[in-house]
Amino acid sequence: MGLLKVGISSAASVLADSWRDYFYCDSIGDEVLAVRALKRTDRGNKKGNPDVISNGSIIAVNEGQCMILVDQGKVIEASAEPGEFVFDTSSEPSLFYGGLSKGIKATLDQFAKRVAFGGNAGTNQRVYFINLKEIMGNKYGTANPIPFRVVDQRIGLDIDISIRAHGEYSYKVIDPFLFYQNVCGNFDREFERDEIDSQLKTELLTALQPALAKISAMGVRYSDLPGHTFEIADALNEVLSEKWQNTRGIEIVSFGISSVSASKEDEDMIKNLQRTAVYRDPGMAAANLSQAQAQAMQSAAANTATGPMFAFQNMAAANNMGGMNANTLYQMSAQQSMQQQSMQQQPMQQQPVQQQPMQQQPMQQQPVAPAQSSSWTCSCGAVNSGNFCSNCGKPKPQPSSWTCSCGTENTGNFCCNCGKPRA
């Protein structure tokens, strides 16, 4: 009776599993990373084994999903293309796919195998769907301050401080094979992101320190980090590529910073250094010194305890002890401004000189009349061109003068007083 019962059970299970199946997946929520496919059994055959997929079964793949077909614990098929996927290489035969005669023969062979397993199927086949959509809303926060390098080349600042950052990041599955093999594996119904969020957040915060080090090397201030989230996401992917991309098939899509702050001591130190560096400019230093002196005069004038005269004497004694005064600093600032203006004007002055040969080149092709000589002959016989004789040193003779009838002495052809012509 036992063998007969096994035979009947085997025949019933083979016939129940010989129908073509239809697998589908409901909408995957934002909290779910992977889900096991559902077999439609609302009508007709309801006795089929859920872990058996007959040959010719159809699997519906939706947008943002990747279907993974596992046979005997090994991934044998995958498809991320939306539409209908037909599983036509199954080891489980179907009477309604591939021809009736071929199906009957394969069904009889399967019946013999199931009798050997006591009427049970000697196979395990499953369909999983991996969520390929962007998983958003993953919050993070630095429980402990992380080092950040502050670089300001304008004032020569290069110092390490501690900052805290809070925000959100998003990631997505880019390699369903790696994600199934190394993360979710063989699960029952759903694999939610809560199962790996804690581990991902810890690794993210660990990688945030070298990622921020690369950003700070670019000269970005910690207060400007919210404007460089794309660069931070790229730096995090570079740091986490070995663990996330190459091992789990996950990558960071976006990284947002809602707030970033440093300790009050570090902020005050940076502001003080930046404020002090401004006084390297003599003009700014002179203005600050003048303001301080004006405030000191007002305080001295309002001093009723020792008297204004005593306070002004102390101010004069302090000024006579040496050091820079406002006038000296203003002079240094004016000299620097003149030097900068001269350096800016030099290229402008050199530009016409460089262009002059190009402009005069066509003019040189035309004959030029020789210039009239301005030489004169001294009484000693020497010919000169200057205002004094190179031989005896006598001055160049001036044009003969004449006296007008009005009494004015002139050298030209008309009187410079009355305008009469020379007689």
C-alpha cells in the first residue's frame, strides 16, 4: 500500500506541476529592497508546488525591477527589461508547452523521479524581484565630531578643526547578482532596507572623513559644504567602491547636507585669524588704528577720575614709545597703490610699441623726404647741432632782433605788442 500511495501522490504532483505558471510582483514599496514573486493560483490549479516552475511559465517584469530566477540555489536567469519573460529552459516539464508528445514523455520521466523522492519534487525553483529604484530618505548624523581641514590660501591658513554634519543620502542597487549573493540571499517573502541600514550608515560615516578630506583639499570651507554635495557623493563612491559597489552591488546616488557646524572655539579662532589677516593691508591697518585712536581720545575726554589732560599725556607718551602710526601706514598704502597702477600701465604702454612696426611697415615702402638740417656754424668755423659750440663753447647765435616804433624789441616778422610788420 505504501508504494501505491507514493505512486498516486507522485502522479498527482506531476500533473499539478505540469501547468504553465504565471509569476508577478506587486508594487514594491520604498522600504523593500527585494521580494519573492507571487504565483497566480486564484483559479483552476491550486495544488501546484510553489517551489516548482514548469517549462514555458511566464514572469512579468515591471519598470524599476530586476527578475532573478534561482534553480537549486543558483542564479540561472535574470532580466531587467520590462515585459514578459518566458522560462523555456526549466527542468520541470509542461504538457502545454513544447509539444504534447514531448511533454508526455518528459512528464513520465518526471513521474519516475518523484517516485524516487517519495512523491515529492526533487527540485527547488524560485523567482525574486530586486528593487532597482532609488532608495531615498536615509538619514545620517555624526554622533562624534569628525576632523575637517580648513585651507584658506588668501591668508595662509591651514588648520584642522572638528565639525558635525547631518542630512540624508540615497542609494540604489546597480548589480542585482551581487546584491542577491552577498546581501539578501535566500529570504522568504520580503527583504527590507532596515536589515542593512545600520551597517550602511556606519560605513558611510566612516568613509565621510576621507571624502571630506578630498573636498577640503580643494579649498572649500566647511560652511560651503552644502553647495558641493555632488563632489561629496563622488568622493564617497570612490571610497566605498570596494565594499558597496564591488561586494554588494550598491552605489550612492545623492548626498545631502542639511546642517554642518563647527565648535564655537574653532569658529571663533577662524574668525579671529581672518580678521587679523585683513590688517596686513597697510590701508586697513591705518583705518583700524585711526578708529582706535579716535575712540581713545573720546574716552580720554570723558575721563573724570584723573582728568583729560593726564589721559592725553599718557596717549602722547604711548605714541612716542615707537611703532607704526596712521600716517606712516597711509603712506605705505599709497606707495603700494602707485606700484600696482604702474604695473598695470606697463603692459598698456608696451602694446603700441609692439604694434608700431606692423603699422609703419606699409609706410616705409614710400620715399620719405630728408629732414632739414638744424646745424649752425660757429665763428670759429666748427659746425654744431646743439645750443653750444663743441669746439670753443660759444652759445648758438640767436636770430637778429629789431625794435618796433612802439619801442618793443622783437625777433619775428611782426611786433608782438602792436602787430606792425618788420621794416
